[in-house]
Amino acid sequence: MDLLSQIGCRDWEEAGRKMHEFASELFPICRSITGDGIRQTLAMIGDRIPLEISSVPSGTEVFDWTVPKEWNIRDAFIQDARGQRVVDFRNCNLHVLNYSVPVHSTMPLEELRKHLFTIPEHHDWIPYRTSYYKPEWGFCLSHRQLESLRDGDYSVRIDSSLEDGRLNYGECYLRGRSSDEVLISVHACHPSLANDNLSGVVVSAFLAKALSGQELHYSYRFLFIPGTIGAITWLARNQERVQRIRHGLVLTCVGDSGGFHYKRSRRGDAEIDRAVAHVLRHCGESSEMLEFSPYGYDERQYCSPGFNLPVGCLMRSVWGSFPEYHTSADNLDFIKPQQLARTLRVCADTIDVLENNRRYVNQSPFCEPQLGKRGLYPSTGGAGLADALSARLWVLNLSDGQHSLLDIGERSGLPFSSIKEAADTLLAGGLLALSPERAEHSSDTA
Ligand SMILES: [Zn+2]
């Protein structure tokens, strides 16, 4: 697949740069699970890929949850007795406890302290805190800022609103030959945080752009949603169609300098789990496989027992495990263009596996066919040729209609791309025939 030209890039380096630029454009917006911030974010994604935006009214019941009131914020500050803003939302949107109810009051420092959050271990970092489902107000500030506050009265103002409104999410649907779907889901509800939130958003948006206009077997559904409540809402409104989802990935924290981590689906051995494991083994970076657990991001909802969808979670550093997580240090310097590009590549390679994971039947299964007389035996030496021969021999041997190309890749230790190339060559040379069924059962009804 010619993915790079589809996103208007000459090479992966340029793709990384462009993704980082898009993250920089989205970074200043004060997002939350509802409100103008996420709407503006969805509109900016919609400028790049076809995006259908859904609106769900506050108060809508979604399984055991209720869509909350819509939160918007205009300004917030703590002002000292001289009228100086000592904490100012305009400098950093993390300063306000996300979903704070409005407040306009004057109080002594002692009372104000109950509403202040800091990270004592990191003096200059501002924490990111939320209170979506409990009416609360508060400020997040650096510990250094807190220590500089003298006793006395402070004027406190949070100019926010929490009213009946809407929850919004965006969907980009790319139709393939089959109505079976691949789901890619990212949360887009965090304010100025880069790795947790924006890295997944930009990689997903670029992946959608790269796939649009390609000849695809599967249909692809990209979701840009508020975390937890967004996934729950989407699942509640699409309960009938989720069985079409054959493979799925949640992308989060995919731009930092760490190696890859992949959390398997609840099923543990879904084709997506095997495909990602295979791609990561050959990606040239360190990677670790993690078993499913019921904490994390929206894979929790997709993998809840009623759905049990084959959805895993691709990360670099694992959420919650790096000190910058949910702090102002998760900024645009924390995510690297090169890392975003490599993640995009891993996603594209995984999709390549899913799209092409077919079974073949050797048409000359009694002893080895003579490759030389068909011009299929590499005539000169070299490591590349040895691998090419090895891939052809593996494909011929295991193409009995039972083994998929991914099975052959796993068993041979060769990358999927080599196995696929060998299968293409042998198919063209008349030694293979396509097995009528795809590797996994599917319903081609589109
Ligand atoms: Zn988060």
C-alpha cells in the first residue's frame, strides 16, 4: 500500500514531522469529555479526514451510565490581595480541575488549600485532575507555586458552566469490500497533554488518511471519543453492529521515547493480538506484550464481558507508569516526531497483516516442486536471496489450506512482508492457489 503518498509525505521522517505539527495545533485547546474543546478538536480532525460527528444529549442513559452535563470554561484564576493573578488558567489549562463547577469567592489560604492540587515530588510540574461525576471545584498548580503563596485572603474565580448540553464524538468510516470491520479507537478528551491523548489522535488521523482511497478488504472505523463515557455511549448506540468488528486497536501514549507495549485483548489469542505481536517482533524496537487487565483505556469497555471484542491496546510507555503521565510535563517535547512515525508504521504493518492474512493450498504437494525450472529458485547468493528462498519453502510447506500466512510468519520467524511476497510469487508461478476462506471466518456482504 502506498501510504506515504496518501498523506502527502515523501518519507517517514516527514510523516513524523507532520503528525507532530498537528499535535501542536491541537495542544492549546482545553478539552474535556464534553463541551467546546472536544468539538473544536473534532472539527480540526474533520478538516483532514471525513468525520461524522454525533451528538448525544445530557441525561441519555447508556448502559449503567448517564451522559453528563456539558462543561465549558472561559476563565479561571486565583488572585492575591494586590490583585495579581498567582494562578492563571490563561497560562495553562491544566490549572483548573477539569469539570470544576463555577466559583466566585474570597477566602483565606487555609480554606483555599483544600481545593489545591500539586505534585510535591516534581516542584515545577502541574498535575492534571478531573472531577467528572462529583460536583467539585479546584486548582492544579506546581508545588513551587503553592509554596510561594503567603497567608492571607485570595480571590478565587472559575468562570465555567455545567449545563444540559451534548456529548460529541467523531467517526471516520472507510468502506472496504467486506462489511467486517477493523476498529481503531482513541480518546480525545484531555486538555493540553501530548502523549496521553494527542499522540493517539494524530497517529489515528494519519492512519485513516493513509487508508482512505486504498483498495481494502475490511471496512475501517476510526473513533475519536471522550474516554470511558464516549466508548460506553458509542457501544450503547451501536450494540447491534459491534459483532461486525473482527479486529480492534486502542491507541494511547504512542509518541514518547519508550519502546512498545501491547496489551492483549481479553480473548488473549485474537488475530489482532497475534498480528501486533508479529509486527512488533520485527519492528526493530524493543517491545513487550502485556496480558489483558480490566484497567486502562477504552479497551476496558470493548472487552467488557457482554461484548468481549477482539480489541487490544497499543502503547509505548504504559499509561500511569511514567512520571510525566497526567502532568504538564507530558508536553510537546515529550512526544517525538520519529516515534510517532514509527508507531504509524507499526499500525500500517499490522493492517497489512490483517488485510493479507490468507490461506493458500500448495498445488504440487508431493515432495518439493522443482523451483529452478519455473525460474523460482534464486540463482545467485546473498542474505536477501537466502531469506527469499526460505520464505518460499516455508510457504510451500505450510500451505495446506490450514495455515494462514501469519501462522507461517510465526513458525518461520520471517517477517510477514517476506511471507506475503513469497506467496505472491508462488501464486503467480502457479504453485499456489488461494484457499476459498480467509484465515478467519468472515462474511463478505458489502
Ligand atoms: Zn489520561
